[in-house]
Amino acid sequence: MPSTAPPPAAAPATTAPATTVLLVEDEAQIRRFVREAMEQQGWRVAEAGAVLPGLAAAGTLAPDLIVLDLGLPDGDGHAFLAELRQWSSTPVIVLSARTNCGDKIRALDAGADDYLAKPFSMAELLARARATLRRQRQAGRREPAGLVRFGDVAVDLEERHVSKAGRRVHLTPTEYRLLAVLAGQADRTVSNTRLLSAVWGPVHSEDGHYLRVYMGQLRHKLEDQPAQPRHLLTETAVGYRLALAG
């Protein structure tokens, strides 16, 4: 006798959660411009027009990415970054009319992941946003903690040794400290001041020639073409970046 029991319910379809972007910007026209472009990417966009509501939204929404203006009516965007970085590692792209290197360096040192000056190309902002989100997703799939790879180079931060194409590379203590700082912030620009303070101490924070000399030595030991580096990159007038993909 056939069963009269109803067929089992189909399992609900599962879809990946939408990417959420928090836009902290006081100019309504720019917010609308950016929101519409990002929504066309299939992203969900939340808005805030000042520091305090922006921080509240960052805490309650847990966005995947924050786009931040520095000039806000109730405070400076640097204050937003300083507060955010006490409890969140959400990537931040600064979008600002301030174009001098000092503001850019200060924002990167405070924890920004990227910086785009106004007026800006929407295509470039979207490309940078996609790249930042991609790096964030890949972070959960990287090598075991303490192991950083780029090209055929492996940096073991726990064992404190470096290899290229499977062969141990001898680095001086200073070369290793410089590489370790960059590896710890892989794919992010580290300012000259921060590198100098971390490797040589705060009294050498203005001695930029140290960096040029030691970065040149690292490139000769680790890059396939030192004159055209693919991984140990110079961010002109700002600092250096270790690019994992190249």
C-alpha cells in the first residue's frame, strides 16, 4: 500500500550573503552617486553623514567594507579610524579631497587600507573596492599563521627564516625585520615613518635613505628582476607594500 505521508519539504536554497558597504560621507550628492554605482554591483549600501552615526552603523551592521571621508561635520575621519581600529579590522578606503602626502600617510598609519583623492573616478573606486574585498576574503584562506608566500618566496615568521624556490635565503637582522613588518601587513601600504620606527626606532623616523638601501638589498635577494620588482613595491612619497600576487 503506498504511503500517504507528504513528501519531504525541499531544503531551502542557500545564497551567499550580500556584500555590505558602509559609506561615511557628509555630501549627499556623493553618497547617492557612490551608492547607486555600488548597488549596481549587487552590494548593499548603508550611509552615514558623520563620525558618530558612522561608528554606530559600523558596530551594528558589521559591514564588509567602509568608504570614509576625512572631512566630517562632527569630527575628523582620522578620529573615526582611531576609534574603529580599537575593535574592528573591517577594511577602510578613505575618499577625501585632501591630497597632500601628510594626510594620506596619517590615514594609512591610523589603519586605512587604501586612499583615493577627490575628484575620483567611480570605475577606480569600484576596482579598489573589489580588490580590497578580495584581499579580505582571501585572508581567511591564506597559509597557516606565521607563513607568508609571494612568488616563489616563503617567509616563516614563527621560525624566522626565508626561502626562495625552496632554498634558504640569508638575510641580515635588519633586512629580516624590514621584511617581517611588510609581511605582517601584506598587501597594505606601510608608511615610511612606520617602517623606520618599527625597524630602526623612533629616533630614525626621518631617515628615509635607510629604507631605500635595505629595500634595494631585499629586492636583489628575493625578486626575480630587482630593477622591476613585482612584490616589494614602492608607493611613491608614502611608503612600501608587499604585494602577495604579482
